Amino acid sequence: MSKVNVYSLNGEVLRTEALPEVFSTAFRPDVIHRAVVAEESNKRQPYGPKPGAGIRHSVSTWGKGRGVARVQRLSSGAKGAESPNNVGGRRAHPPRVDKVWTMKVNQKEKTLAKCSALAATADEEKVRARGHRFNEGLTLPVVVEDRLEDVKSTSEVLDTLRSIGVSDDVIRAKDGIRIRAGRGKMRGRPYRMPRSLLIVVSAHDAAVVKGARNLPGVEVAFAEMLNSGNLAPGGLPGRLTVFTESALKKIGEW
């Protein structure tokens, strides 16, 4: 059974603890990817054009014999309208709101994906392969004393992460913010930001939830609500994860 160091808020090693048995789950990237894709698909919102878009015209076709295309034309003129190949016309094959995006995954597969993604957070090679940055010699997953849950301000959280040796990953996420390619720039999401570390706490009223949410790419999750989506964003396992002692004990009760 693997062992990890328990760090204080100053980065000192307080003691060594054994990891719960779940961290020895076999690595199954195929199951993780399937569970994450299903989770993201189930979050999709149906979309499509307004039913009457592009077809609110009084039109008729001239038929053949006039030497012009047989498209529908405005009744009060000669301008083509309403057909898919006309300016201002309807779309030929628009997305439909009744399309089903949801995907089903077996409950045992979901559990295996979560446990496998959790085990990947303890593998330094996989965490570095995902692009995360942290100090050499740091035991993974990073376990910190419970006082971390009481840290309130963003600056104090950043100081704590710097003392432990994982603040470089927050800087990586901040430097990686880019303008999004495509039409998302017009729809209220102009920027893309890399995922940074995940902080797992035991209590829903932990002060660090508000203290850490302003850091670029940093997320806070609760031990009983972990899933493969936040442990392996995009289906790529090996996220840099920071646990509090109490959160690690709750995971050991799974």
C-alpha cells in the first residue's frame, strides 16, 4: 500500500499516511473516457433555430419557361426567398431540439471510471504527462492538514499552494488563457482557460471554497461528490489533486 506525506500550510511534512485501497485500482483509460464523454453529453442543452426562421414570406415559384431558376420568389417581386440556397432563406438541415444527446453508462462502469481516475492522481508520470507543474519530491496525491479548509482569502490560498509546491500549476493556467477560436467569442465565452489543480475538501461549508474559486483553473470539489469528470477533465486522467486529511478519510470509506 502506497504512503504519502501530510503537509502543513507552511509546506512542512507533518507525518506519513497510507493511501486508501481505492488508489490501487487498475488503470482503465477506456472506461474513464467513456464515462467522461457520457457526463459531458448529458450536460448538453438542446438547441435549434426558431421554427419559422427563414420561411416568413409570401412566395410562389414561376415554374419553367422564363429562363430563370425555379426557386421560390416573393409574390410582390422577383427576388428569390425562402429556399435554402437564397439569402435570408431557411436552413436546409438545421439542428433539431428533439435530438437526444444523452448517453447511458452502467453504474459499475461509472464507479470503475471514478476509482481508476482517482488512482491516476497518485501516479506522478501521468500527472506530469497531463501538463501539470509541481515541485520535485512532492508525494502524490498531495495531502494537506485540515486547516486548509479554514483558509478564507484567495491570497492566503495562493500562499499555501506556494509553500506546498504546486503554485506553478496555477501560474501555468493563468499564462495559458487564450481567446477562443470560433463563434463562442460572440456568445459570452470569449476565453479558454486550462484546468489547474483540484482541491478536495470534506465539508460543504469549508471557507476555502470561496477562497480558491478565484484562482485560474482551480476547482474545489467535495469528497462524496467526486466523479470522473473533475478527476479527469476531457477524459484525460492524471489531474493534480490536493486532498485535506478529512477528505482522504472519507474516500477511504467508499
